[in-house]
Amino acid sequence: MSRPALNKSSLKNQRDQLKLYKQYLPSLDLKRQQFLGLVKAEEKHLGDIDNAINEAIGEADEWLPFLANEDITLNGLVRVKDIDVRYENQLGVTLPQLGDISFERRDYSTFQKPIWVDGLVALLEEVSRLTCEKQLSRKRSKLLRAELQTITQRVNLFDKVLIPSAKDNIREIGIALSDMERAGVVRAKLAKKKRQQRGV
């Protein structure tokens, strides 16, 4: 940053800037804290999704003995047909949110497939839904973290650069103006003394 001029107008300008910085910093810090809260909430949600996926995988382990029967074809029983992703605004950041997921089930005869196939299909749909939700949650977390980093950089800019710099400038200009004022008083006294000496 360029050094300010050492005059009263520059001093007023620096004081105005310092006042503005101090007014803006608390709201910026509040926004940073709000983003920090959103990031923590999203991380908790991501952990909940991981737990739900692990539970579903644990439940799938119970199906393994049934899946060993090679006479029962399970390929292509269910597939994701459509994923509805909606968007919401959180503190000025557009975040994806999972809407509805539609699945397409392949027709199969309940007489040709055992009864447990219905439960397996429902489990596959649930794992697919959770996987989609996890991907979107990761994306949300990434977007929120990027915004948190930007806000934190701004807070640090105000707190560690702009405010201290304005204070230093005010102090420097104040010292310079005091020195100029003292020098003016000394010059005036010297000029008065010279006039008195000439007059004598």
C-alpha cells in the first residue's frame, strides 16, 4: 500500500477508513462463524450418511448365503432412472440438495424368484439413494469450505492488515502533524525574535 500524505485531510481519511473497517469486521466475523456452523453440520450429516451406508452393508451381509445360489439371476434387477437435484441458497452460496430418486425395477415373476429378492431390491435402492446423497453432501461441504476460506481470508485481511495499517498511518500522520506544528511555533518565535532584534 502507498504511504498516505502527511496532512489533516489524509488523517481524516485514515480515521474514516479505520471506523469503516471496525464497523465491517464484526459482521464479517459473524458470517465466518455461520459458515463454520454450516460446515460442521454438513460434516455431521456426511458422517450420518456413512453410518447409514455401513448399516445397509451390514444388512447386505445377511443376504450373502442367499446370493450364493447361481440359479437365481439378480443382475439388472434395479437401476437408477432419474435423480432430482434441487438447489438452495445458504448465506449466499447455492448448494445442491437431493430431491427425489426414481428407480426402474426389472419385471420379474414372484413365482420364479424367492421372496427375499424383494427385500434385496429395496436394500439396493436404499444404498443407491444414500450413495447419491453422500456425493451431494461432499459437494456441499466442498462449496461451504471454499466460502469459509474466502470469508476467513477477508476477516484476516481486515483484522491483521487493514486495521493495523490504518492505526499505524494515523499515528504516523499525527506525529508528523505535531512535528510540523512544533516547527511552525519555533519558526514563529525565531521570526518574532528577529523582528524584535531589528526593531531594537
